[in-house]
Amino acid sequence: MRVRDLPLSDELVAHYEAQGIDELYPPQAAAVEAGVCDGGGVVAAIPTASGKTFIAELAMLTADGPGLYVVPLRALAREKYEAFAELPGVEAGISTGDFDSPGEELADYDVVVATSEKVDSAIRNGASWVEKLACVVVDEVHLLGAEGRGPTLEVTLATLQRRAPGLQIVALSATVDNPEDIADWLDAELVRNRWRPIDLRTGVYCEERVRFDDGTDLTVDCDSTDLPPSADADTEATAALVADAVDNGGQALAFVRSRREAESLARRLAQDGLGSASAVADEVLDAGATETGERLADALESGVAFHHAGLRSDHRVAVENGFRNRDISVICATPTLAAGVNVPARRVVIRDQKRYTGSEMAWLPVLEVHQMCGRAGRPHLDPYGEAVLVGDENTRDELRTRYVEAEPEAVESKLADPEALRTHVLSVVASEFADSRESILDLLGATFYAHQTPDMDLSGVVDAVISDLVSMEMVIDEEALSATELGAQVSRQYLSPETGARIVSGLRTAARMETTTELTALEIVCDTPDMHGTYLGNRERAAMYQYATKHAAEFTTKMGETENFERWLEAVKTARILHDWAEDVPARDIVDAYRIGPGDLESRIERAEWLLGGADALSNVVGVSMPELSSVRARL
């Protein structure tokens, strides 16, 4: 099937042909046959690099009205927006923030790219543009099974289907065990195909040899007899596998379990003379580097980069672009890169197959490892892709059984989580989409959770959730269900009910205090479920305890009364970090003093701005004047 055979304008056909796209890949042709150009719902469960984005574009370009492309990550939103903005005759928009806005300006675009949280918040704030949508494309729909993000995605989809009857939904997924469940739920045709434009072979390394699943072998020179006693055998094997790929004209991705390991591996690989990315190093330094950025720039001088959430966002973008432009030979990354932006390589090396869960080292999910492996093989650049799991004689067979030969896990809904249910029940009541237990149950009956558990009686669960929301003063349960002014504001500000309740409690306590400060405001919002926790190391615990004691009169929580003192002390640390930032302490000093990454500081500032704005809105509802909320927000 050719692009010229599709119902596209001559301009669009010329655009695709200029990019070398004139013949459809088999999965793309299957999606067309399934009705993606005719308004039909489609679930495409196909490997990475098999043409999912083109399937999405076909759906939105042929839809009889505006299209919405839903992504899980902001970085991915920017990448997709830039691709759609290049389409001739298409006005593309992007929205990933402003959780207290309906985003009515988005109605002016042909295609909008947004995170699922932004779409959910727009619906809560009465967005009328969602009712005019003709097509919604959901990227990474297998994240229905993710904690936190999954329930938001499935409730949003269930709501969109009711707000826009006849809506075409196209869902793009990695290869999972049960895509038919998702297709049945969405009443869509399933396109399940394992075809890839570049062959991928996956194998396990052991004792200088990789045995691949296609029966071929690869010998890699890694003579462990020459290693110093301090050397790590898995790291040296990874270095040998990476060097072999680079020496043969390819690029490599090396996955490890943690940020520290990513930087450590990058330092080791930088010793091997794998190239040079001086221009990218200069870009990182010119952006204003902390010590982490300087370490990144040093590695880049040798053609090596590391990538993790502790990096500043502009440094991560520089690494991603540098790798796509083939300036960087190898990226050492944590698993989050596998689920993010498009950075394919000839060889993927997975050194660590376990991660620390807080109590033990646990195996990574099969789907997560398969997504890492799927990054191997770049169309038009590589003749093949290779994914290698580093093992030894003790783990070789298990790695092969667990990851090479196994199918990925089934996607299971996480909507039954009480916190998720409270959030979404408040949302549908506050937006007046449901005003009774029956209408709530009716909406929940359209979710993926209900589809997977058709015999489950949710009435008792809904009763418990409503009772919780009543006790939080957010819902009135009388002849009909309705949101209080507080509940409506919590929902509009996109706060979880638990966070809203904590903020209200903090505001009321602050109103009884002799004096409040900006540190008081920061403690209130930092001690909420919606603020990312900040790790408190053993060496800094005593110092943070002393700080909390010194500033006890400024905090709404008394040190001897908190249910979880460790969690509260972490919140105090976050508040202290933000207070330093507001006081113009340089980012470099903050990062060094508190042992956090520049990206951690960036994300805490962003979340604090959102939470302080939400707290300010709630203060008006509960009648508590606290000007420090807006003053410290402005200074952040």
C-alpha cells in the first residue's frame, strides 16, 4: 500500500514522499485496513520503530474535526508537537501545564498534543473544546497499568467517550500480553503485529560471548584476567559491548539501575576514546552548569553522555538531540529513557536487570526490559539492531527465560486504588458529570477496571469513597451528590483530595499561629502527597532535625505530633531547599548542599509553584488570609 493510495491531500502526500515515506509498513497498512482512515477505533500493539506516529497522523488528518494526541510525558509532547507542526496545512498546538485552566484556546487548533493530566484538568475546569473532538490518539496506552497515571488515563478516556459521542479513539501500545482487552474495552479493531523495519536480535552475554535468539553468536573481547581487583565484571563487559558497537560504526544505549550508576558507567566508558561531542559539551556548559552538568560535559568530550531525571531538562534535551544527530556515541541511562523520547541505537546493553525497591532488589518487569530492547535498530541508519542483557554463568539461563523468551505482562487497571478513586469521584461530582451513586457507578462501569472485573460490585467502594470526601468537607451527600465550594476548588486546582485536606488543615493551623512566614507556606505545601519527596540521607538527618527544631514555631506540624516523622522531615528538607532558592541561593550551592540533582530542584520548584497557587485558591474558600503563599510563589 502506497501513501498516494490514502485519502490525503497532494500537499501531505508530497510532504511524506519528501521524507522518504512512500510505501506503508505492514502494521500501517493493517491499521488502514482496520479503518483508521474511516473514523474507526484502532488499537495498534506493535514494536517500537514500526510506524506508530504515522498511524496516529493518518487518524487525525482524515478525521472529520479536531484531533487530540495524548502523551504520558512532557518531553514526548514536545517531540510530537514539533513533528505535527511540520505537516502542511495543519495548525498544531501543545499544552502540558496550567492545571487550573480549561485551555479554551486549544479549540483553535487542528491537532493538540497534551499530557493525560492536562486533558483531565481541562475537563475538570469545564473545557468545551473536548466535546468537539473527532479523534483522540493515545500514545503508550499500556500505561493504563501504571500507578497514578493509569487511573487518570482510563477515567479521562471514559469521560471523553461520553462527552464526545462517536469519538474515534486510536490507541498505540507496546507489545503486551492482553491488547485484545484494551481493544474490547475501547470497542476498537486490534492490529497486533511484530513486524519491525529493522531486524532485532536479543541475547544474553556470558563469558565473552553473546548468544542471540536467532541462533547467532557474537564474541566480545573482555579479558577479565587483565582487570584490576576493584573492577566490576558486568561493567567491563558492558564497556566491551559498547566499544564493539561504536568501533563498527554504531551507537549504543547502556541501561543501569540508578543515577549514580549511570554517571559512574559514563566515567568508565569515557576512558575508552569512543569519540567526541565537544559542541554538545559547550551547549551544556553555556546553559549554566552545576557540578552535575560539568561532569556531563567532561564525559561528552569523550563522546559519552549520561541521562537521568536528576539532570536539568535543557541538559537532557541537549543529550537527546546530540545522540540523534550522531554526535554522541553512547548514552548511559536509567530505564526511564526507554519509555520517553525517540533515541534509537544500533546496540542496547542492559547491564542491570534489577532495581532496589526500598527493601530488596527486584527484577525489572518484562515489558520495561522489552521497551529498552526495542530502542535497538534505527531505520535508514542501521542494518540491524541488537539488545544484550549482561549476565554470568549464574544468571545466564534465567535472563534468557525471564526476558528473551518471555512475553510481556498483561496490562491491569490500577483504578481500584482508594486514593485514585477519591480523586476521580470528586472530579466527576465537582464537574457535575455525576450527581448520584448511580451515575458514578455508571461512569465507572465504562472504565477499563470495570471491563476487566465485570462481576465486581463497586457500590460498597463508592460508598466508602463518598464517605471519605464528605469527612474532608468536599462533597455533600443529601438528596443528590454535589461538591462543596472547597471540593470544587480542589478539583479545579487539580489537587488530590488528600493534598487539599492537608493544605486546609495547614491553613487553619496557620490562622491560629502568632506569626507565619514564607517557610510556613512552603512547609504546608511540601508536606502533601502531591509534592515529590526528597531523599533524606543519614548524614544530613541530624542537621535537618536541628533546622526543624530551630524553626519549629514557623511550622504548622508539631514535631512530636506527626504520624510519620521521617516523611515530615523530608518535607522540611524540601521546604528548606525551596526557601533557599527563593532567597537567591545559587542553584549550584543548593545542589551541592542538599545532595540533589539539578533536575530535582527544577521539578520541586515547578510543583511548589502549582501547589502554592492551589493553596492560595483554597485559602480564599476557607477564609484564611495568608499572603505568604503568593509572595513566596512569586519569588520562586
